[in-house]
Amino acid sequence: MATVLLVDDEAPHLKALEKTFTRENYHALCATSGQQALDILRQQQVHLIITDLMMPEMNGLDLLKAARALWPETEVIMMTAFGTVEKAVEAMKAGANDFVTKHLKRAVLIKSARKALERQALVAENRSLKAQLAGLQTERTIIGSSPSMRAMVDMAKQVAPSRATVLLTGESGTGKELFARALHDLSDRRDKPFVAVNCAALPESIMEAELFGTEPGAFTGSQRRQGRFQAADGGTLFLDEIGDVPLQVQVRLLRALQEGEVVRLGTNHPIKVDCRVIAATNKDLEDEIKAGNFREDLFYRLNVVRLTPPPLRDRRQDIPLLSDHFLTRYAERNNRQISGLTRAATSALSAYSWPGNVRELENTIERAIVLDKDGVIDLDDLPEHIHNAERERRSITISLGTSLKEIARQVIDETLRMAGGDKRLAAQLLGIATRTIYRKL
């Protein structure tokens, strides 16, 4: 049952609207002012808002902007007894789904409400289908439509055809290996081997042998064996966790990069190799250089082009798409019939900070699928710390003894952040005059 918030300062008209929507099997909430409607929205999300345009203190357009700041997916229909083209255009630009005149036939308003809710459902379905399509294409697909991800993908496309060494940096779980594979797949080496080496997982005692190969007599029991550089000849060698390579190995690695040749352990004969090297690390290599743990000359040889995939908290608009993608993948793998995520679950996932980035989100979705009992992922299927994320996002913690001046500053700063820097909107969310915001700042 869809929840509709009806807002009108004319009590008789509001009562008539409530009766109409209740009869049509909607869950109707009523507010006699924009501020009262805002109070309701602070407590819960609704599917649709139908609001009068001309109201005292907070008009319909102001309510529309405030509602969009709190719940971006909520649809809004604007009503007015004084319909004008200018007001309609302004409402639509602000994000209204429709603009109707008051006292029209109830069937017309119900039709407009249904269209708004259908549009909302289509947007969610389109997002889900895009995720499913991405899942069908490849499990290595880079998913994301946020500006930061689009910029990163565009840069990867530009760099891929070259022979330049690429250094991928950033937090764990952001998809550095996905980008490494994408660079390989988009290059003219795509039909040659892609060899991935997790340097952190290789013991120091065997790392040289693994990378460069061995000859009989190199050590007890050694045999003639090619290393990872030779295995990647003609293709791409991905050195993950490059910051964990010991200094002794870094010397030989630098020579292999500069000369394009390797020397197997147990011999002095160089072997020519042609492989493009992509390295990745979650460490700050400049700090490692200062600490004496990483060679500066090797860093500059690796850092020809640097790509830093953004953390998930900096591209929150990609979270619903990623969630749908993982939902499709792991429902199939675990032989579960899952219809989707509820709006509340999607909202909580989008609010969480994701310190483990995409990898943490992926594991969370798989866990939810395994533990789900009714075929729909809801808040109760998510871990408690994510369950509470939405409420935490809309609250701040203030220590006892904090001055009232500092409390006011923190509340204003956080509300301005939520309102995207719009001081007028922040004032409406706080229930104070705009001039008070300027005075406090």
C-alpha cells in the first residue's frame, strides 16, 4: 500500500482529499501546513506528496525542495487554485512530477497520483534491469553512473591503449583489480594473458622465484620454471599490493621494468619479456618512501599514470545500482527467489559510510539473501549497524558540556550539508528564519 502525504491549509479540501485517497486504498497522511508536513517527513518516508502551492510561511515549492533534500526518491504533485504557466514551470524545474489545479475532478487527481507512482516504480525497475544486464555481461563489469566513476572510467579508456605503466591507489575494496582488468580488456593485449599476483600473499623467500622464475641449482630441489613476468609475456602483469614487496625484490623489479627483461634465479642470462605492468596498493607510497620502505626510483617508474577509484561513500548514488547487481548475482548463486529491496533497506544502505567499500556492500547483500525469509530484503535483513545508518545520518552526537553556541553551529553545519548548502532550505528544515542562519554563521 502506497503512502501519500496530503498537504493543504484548507481543512475542508484536505478532508475531502483524505477521503478520496483512503477510498482508493492508499495510506493517507494529512498536514495543514508545510512545516507540519516537514515534521512528518523527518519521521518517515512517503511514496508521494500532494501539496498545495500557496500556503502561509512555507509554500509548496519550499516544501518540495525540503522533501527532496530528505527523501530524493519521493514523488511530488503540486496543486494550486491559481494555476499559471510560470508557476508550473518553476514547480517542474524544482522536481515536481505534475502540476494540477485544485477543485478538479477527483478521478483526474487519482490518475495523476497513479502516474507518479508508476514513474517511481519504473525508475526502480530500470535501475534493477541495468544491474541485471551488467551481471549478464561479466562479473568484472565496473558499475556506476556517478560523476566520479564516469570520470575514472573515461580516464581508463584513454590510458588503456597505451603501453604506460599504471599505478592504482586508494582504499581496499574500491575495485582496483576491476580497473586493472578493464585496462587489459580495453587494450590491444586483450587476447593475451592477464596475470595477477598478490604480492602481500607471497612469502619473501619465494617472491623472486615466483616473479622471475628459476633454473636447476638455484636452490635445493629447484627446477627450470618460468616466472610471472614470462607468463604474462605479450599481455598484462598485475602486481597487487605492490607496497608489500621487500626492498631486495624491488631492485630486481625496477630492472625488469626499465630493461624489459628478467633473469631467472640460478642463471645470469637475461630473458626479454614484453608485458604491460599495472600495480596497485592501498598504502601511501610517498610515506613508505620517507620511512625507507619503498624505493623512490621504483615509485616513479610505476607512477607514470595514477588512477584512484573513489571510495563508495563518495559515490552514494551508485549504491542502489550496485545493490541490485549483487542481489541478482547472489540470489542466483544461492538458488533464492528475491524480488528486490524495500525502499527503507535501500535508504539505509545509501546512508551507511561503507569503510570496506564495494567489497563490504557485496558481502552485506549476500548475507541478507542467505538470511532472508520472505523474498524481499528489508531493514531487518541487514546488520544492525547498517539498519541504524539512516537514523544516524539524520542525527549528530554532542558531548555533555558543549556550549550552546557550539551546538548551534554543529546543527546548522550538518543541516546545510544535507541541504546542499542552500541556506533558505536549511532554515526551513530547522524551523528558523533564514536571517538567523546568516547571523549564526
